[in-house]
Amino acid sequence: MFTFLRRVIRFGWHNFWRAGGLNIATVFVLIVTLTLITCLFISEGAVNHIMDQIKEKIDISVYMTPDTSDEEIELIKNKLVAMPEVQEVKIVSKEDAMNQFREKHQNDPVLLESLDIVGTNPFYASLDIKAKNPEQYAAILEVINSDSLKDVVYKVDYVEKKTVIEKLSGFITNVNTGGLALALALGVVAVLVAFNTIRVAIYDASKEISIMRLVGASNSFIRGPFIVQGIISGAIAALASFIILLLMTYFLAPKIESLTSGFNVFSWFISRAFGLFFLQLVSGIALGVISSLIAIRKYLTA
Amino acid sequence: MILFENISKIYKPDTVALKNVSFQINPNEFVSIVGKSGAGKTTLIKLLLREEPPTTGRIVYAGKNIAEIKNKDLPLFRQKIGCVFQDYRLLPHKTVFENVAYAMELMGATDDEILSDVPRLLEIVGLEDRAKHFPLGLSGGEKQRTAIARALAVRPEVIIADEPTGNLDPYHTRDIIKLLEKIYELGTTVILSTHDKVIINSLGRRVITLDNGEIIRDEEKGRFIL
Ligand SMILES: Nc1ncnc2c1ncn2[C@@H]1O[C@H](COP(=O)(O)OP(=O)(O)OP(=O)(O)O)[C@@H](O)[C@H]1O
Ligand SMILES: [Mg+2]
């Protein structure tokens, strides 16, 4: 049994390196397939990241009427914090608001000067509210718009943001599902091409198989080396694809970082390198072996 | 040891390749099967190797009806018969040495046996200095000698050679035939199919003549008459 295995592995190894062309084609197609499938995972990661970013940016700003006292604001804040839907409430005092404004427009002397001319602080104090989930803003809004707070609330800044955000997240979801469908279709095509290439490679070997049968090789002795070849092709393809992706993400990451709102594909890739490589290795070998087995089946019926 | 009983073979739909063929081959015989192209020589050999089933009749090998051999035992059955073909049928991605060793590996021979037997076989066929070459770089005669060494490697009871010299020049032809005679003298049954008149007339051994799928002559010390 051990001798059998050793011989089968040696035959597969020899065949892989000696058969040349078609094996190269097989490996190439497998590389493309694996790279494509892995890109699917990466883009999924990027999209999730962008979604998180967007969710992070959603909040409600409640501007208080000018004569609301700090105590009152504090009271409202505590009330809101007590809600199970609320993640965080931040008080932005009039002074904070003005300082933020000054900072933001520090290169615009005309604006700052006009602010000085006004003399008093024209800004409103506000509460920035973050929900735990984007869906929970409705509940929070209900509280804010309730009659008890009617007198102190000057303006609620959510409606405008909301439409933008909804449009954007709708767009992203569409892109996401569309991209997924496209990637899936491409993945299927790639798998089919891989299958077919290996089938052709084995068809090329059909004469060899008939010779093996004729000199009395058992089915497992014929099949074995092809399985080994499938494993070798898959493993080499996985390694090559991994290296290609490593380089690709490394060089691409800085260029697309702004596009993906701070998502760094390279560090994402590195942080999952082990799992991704394992995934590539397993799917590469599985593809290689399964397609070998399917392709060879018809030559083995006695 | 080989018995053909009323064998007919009709390829679908209606090509009659063999008609009611009966003969017996005894251990340690050198039998030539001659006939024009299309006479049915290859078909006869295919039936014997169970590559094709006969349409009617029975083939007995070593006392056993070969139609009753189970598919899973077929490799074992074929390992006992050494085959040589006109087109050599060597494995292209294996060296001369590996091609010969392959047959032994199939039988489960140990590495030691392979390392001692293969060089000896290559010496018998005169290819000891070609061991590391691939078939593509060999002459026809060298390829055929490799095939014969492979056939011998399993220590077969019978060697079947289907037009082994069909693609060879007269010089290499004589080489191969001499080799087959040597193998016969060492105690192996040889079945040789050919349509080469010179070979048959120089051999002076049993000849079965096929014509149109029928045996028209079967004589000891036969001559080539068609
Ligand atoms: N697989 C097949 N299907 C249909 N007909 C076949 C098949 N193989 C052979 N034949 C036919 O059977 C007949 C005998 O063929 P066979 O190959 O046995 O002849 P042969 O004596 O070996 O000829 P050659 O000297 O050319 O090799 C021929 O008429 C051939 O066309
Ligand atoms: Mg023939």
C-alpha cells in the first residue's frame, strides 16, 4: 500500500512536469479562478467596511432654543441616554459650536470678522445622538418630537441627512448585490473553464490511459497520478494566486484608499492572509481533483 | 493453453471481421498469424485480450473462459500477457527505463526487483545505453525493443505481437524477429501477427492464415501463400 502510494505520487509528479503545455494552461486557469473568487471576498470586505462607515456617520443633531438652560439640556440628555436604542449622546454647547465654526473657517478671515462684529454667540447648543442601529432612529425621533420637548427643541437635523444616507446605502446595497451576482457568475464561468481545461488535458492523455489499461494497470493505478496532478496544479495555482493578490493589494491599497473611505485592502488582506490562503488552497485542490476525477471517469469504464 | 472455439466477430452494424474461427495454441509454441490487411488479425488479438467481446463462440485461456473474468480481475489477466503493437504504445512521459519498470510496478514488484530486472531486460533487447531516453527521441526499432522489454518484464506466459515490424525497415525487422525467437527459446509462447512474407518464410514455424475473417490454412512449418 505504501509502495503503491509512493509510486502513484511519483507518477503524478513526473506527469505534471513532463506533460508541459496543458498543465500550464490548467494552472493558469486555476490561478484566474482562485484570484477571482478571492477578489469576491475582498470586495465583500470593502463593501462591509464602507457600510459601517456610513452607519457610523448617521446621527441626529437636536438644536436647542437659545433660552434653554444647561441643566435642562443635561436633563434631556440623561433621558435620551436611558433609552435602550441610544448608543451615545453628546452635548455640543454654544461655545463648542462657535469654536468648531472658527476652526473650520480659520482660513476665511471675512467670515470670522463678521462673527466678531456680531459680538454675541449666534450658535445654538445641540445634542448629537447616535443610535445603536440605523433602524432605531425612528424611535428616537419620536421622543424628540414629542410634545414635552416641543418648547426646547429648535430644530432637528436628521431629515436631510436621512435622505442622503438612505440613497447612499440603497446605492451601496445595489452595488453590493449587483457585484456579488456578477462575481458569482464570473466565478461559475471560471470554474467551468477550469473543469473544461482539465478535461481537455485528460482527453489528451486518453491514449496514454488506454495504454496503461492494456498493460494491465488497475483503475486506481491510472486514476492516482491524475489526482496527484490535480493536487499539484491546485496547490501551485493557490500559491501563485496568493502572491499575485498580495502584490496587487499592496500596490493598489494606497491608490484606492480614498475611494473605499479609508479601507486598506492590503492590511485587510494581511490580517486574513492565513484564512484566505487556506481557502485558496482547499478550493484549488478541490477544483483540480474533482475535475480530474470527472474527466477521467469515462476512460475507466472497462 | 489458448483455445478459440467457433469464434465470430461482427462489428456493428454489419462488418464481419471473424467467421467461425477455431484453433488451439499450446504452451511454448511460436505461432504466426498471417493475412491481408483487414483479414481480422488485430480483431483476433483484441478478442484474446478481452478488449472486444466475441459475437459468438468461446475463448479459453489457461483452462478458463475469459468472458467470465470479472472486470476487476481484468488488469491481473492482462498483466500475464505481454503485448507488443505496431505503434509501440509506449507512455510518452516516461523514459525507456520507466516504461519497462511500469509493467513491474503494476504487478507490485519491489524496488529491488525493478532495479535488478529492468537493466537485465534492457540488456536483452540491447537498449542499456538508452535507459534515460524518452520514447520521442528513439528510432522505431528502439521503441519496439522497449515495448518488447516491457512485455517481458511481467514474465508473461505469452507474448502477443501485432505487426510489431509494421513500421520498421528490413534491418530493424530482422532485429525484432530475432529477439522474439530468442524470447521463444527462453520458454515463452509467442503469437506473432504479420503480413510480411520474408519473415514468415524465414521462420519456418506454425502459420495460421486468415482470409476475410476465416482460417484458410493452419500448418506446422507453414509458408506464406496468399
Ligand atoms: N472497431 C471496429 N469497428 C468496426 N469495424 C472494425 C473495427 N475494427 C476493425 N474493423 C473491421 O474489421 C475487419 C478486420 O479488421 P482487423 O483490424 O482485424 O484487420 P487486420 O487483419 O488487423 O488488418 P491490418 O493488417 O490492416 O492491421 C476490417 O474490415 C475492419 O474494417
Ligand atoms: Mg491489424
